[in-house]
Amino acid sequence: MTNPRILIIDEVHASLFPMLEGIGIAYEYRPDIKPIEVCEALVGFEGLIVRSKMRITADTIKLADKLRFVGRAGAGLDNIDAGALQERGIALFGANEGNRQAVGEHALGMLLSLMRNIARGDRQVRDKVWLREENRGEEISGKTVGIIGYGNMGQSFARVLSGFGCRILAYDRFAPEKITAPAEPVSLEQLQAEADIVSLHIPYIPENRAFADDAFFQGFRKQIWFMNTSRGEVVDQSALIQHLQTGKLKGAALDVLGNEKLSSLTEEQSRHFDYLKSAGNVVLTPHIAGWTHESYVKINEVLVEKIQALQEAGRLSSE
């Protein structure tokens, strides 16, 4: 008898290995494998764990004669062709539960930095500029926060906000049944009518590309603080910048950009980035909302739980 074998093609926290061994899974750890080599390497493996190395497509798995699952060591599945896996009866899962607390806390930190001018004030003081009145901020307490997308990340943000004395509205077009306290379920139109702060927690799927466009921003009745810790592609950056310039947006906190390879920006993307990096009412971080020492381990725990569930359901075999 041999244990089910999985191929791991991205760097992962070392805690994963004893966890896999503990449930009887054999693994091959190849974080340096080139994307072009993955197709042939998958022959004979029942599982694949990937993070962000490459896009997993029908071509990637065409030689994978025993593949039973693909697990992503992170949140979001936008680099994996779910349809191609479904056609082959291959299970697909992510580990959103592993970094949801990290995302909720980071979103709160960005919001505080934005509304209380923490990042801007820090830069000024380092330059020996001491401005108190000019950096007078706003409190979260008493505000209405609109959360768009109420999966693991949206729910986590709502939980960390719940002690701030703010009203929380949530809109989720795909799973409105998930919306429970401390959030109130509302339509997008009601959220746009009442929100002071808006935070996106939606996946990058075709339906969500440029979800936050000019019409989206125009739909808000108040000036708003805007946040995105999901994927850069769900925001039309031209529209975002236009509404920052007009004052429709009081400020923006962005953990993600449409193109995060800053050395390969197009001319238009460079113009957008130049504006965002110089704007005093914009807070930027390098896609680290879910990136903590704790989440690095929790992601592994979630992956192993899901692999074990496949085992118990008889989806993995020993030969």
C-alpha cells in the first residue's frame, strides 16, 4: 500500500509537511519548479497545491492521470480554471478561512490610517512638519460602513468593526443568505444611499471585472471613504482617480492594484500609479492584507482539513 501523493509547486510554511504526514499523505515539494514543467510533473499525483506561481488550466492538467484535487494555499481561485477541473471531476478548494482574520484586521488598520491621517502624518513628522489642525481626522463611531461581498473576508471585517459603534450594511449578490449580525442585509442601492465607508471583499471573476466603475461611484449619495483588499481588477482605476479628484471619494485605502508588477506598468497604469502614490488621501499596501505569520500557518491547517475530508469521503486512494 502506498499513500496518496501530492505535488506542491509553491513555497509554503514548513508546518504543512508534518500535517500532511499526520494524515498519511505523501508529498513532493518543488517550489522551484518552472511553470512549463508542471504538466509533465503531475503524472501520478492525486493532488496539487499551488499559491500564485502560475495559472492552472486545462493544458496544465492534461497529463494528470490521477489528479483528484487542486488546493490553493491562499484566498481566491482566480488563477485556476475551475471549469477545466470540473469537467474532469477534480475537486477545487482554497484556504480563505486561513487568512480571514488577517484581512479583517488589516482592513481596519488601513481604515484607521486613512481616516485619521496616520500614514500622511507619519511622513510629515519625519520631514519635521508638525501639522495638527490639517490632520484632524474622522471617527469610525457613528458612521455607516457598507461591506460589498460577505464571504470569509467581509464577515471578518464586520466582526472587527463591531466594537466601534458603527452601523454595518452588507450586500452580496451571490450569497445574500450569509449576511447575519453584526451586518444588516441590504440592496446595493440602499448601501449606496446610506454608506459613509465602503469596503470591497469580492472575488475576481468575469462578472466582477471593473465592478467599481464610474456608475458605481456616481451611485453614492454621500462622499465616501473607499477601500479595496480583494483584487485590483474589480476596480476601474480611471474612475477611482476621477472621483478622488472631484472629492466624491474622501480617500481610498488600496491593498491591491490592477497591475502589481510595478516595473511593467503600461503608460496609463503609470499615470494612475503616479497619482495614487502622491495623493495625501490614499493609503497603499503591497497586497499584504492576508499576509501574517499566523495566517501562513492557518492556511496550511485549512488545506489539510479539506484534504482529510476528501480522504474520509473516499475521494483519495491508496495503492
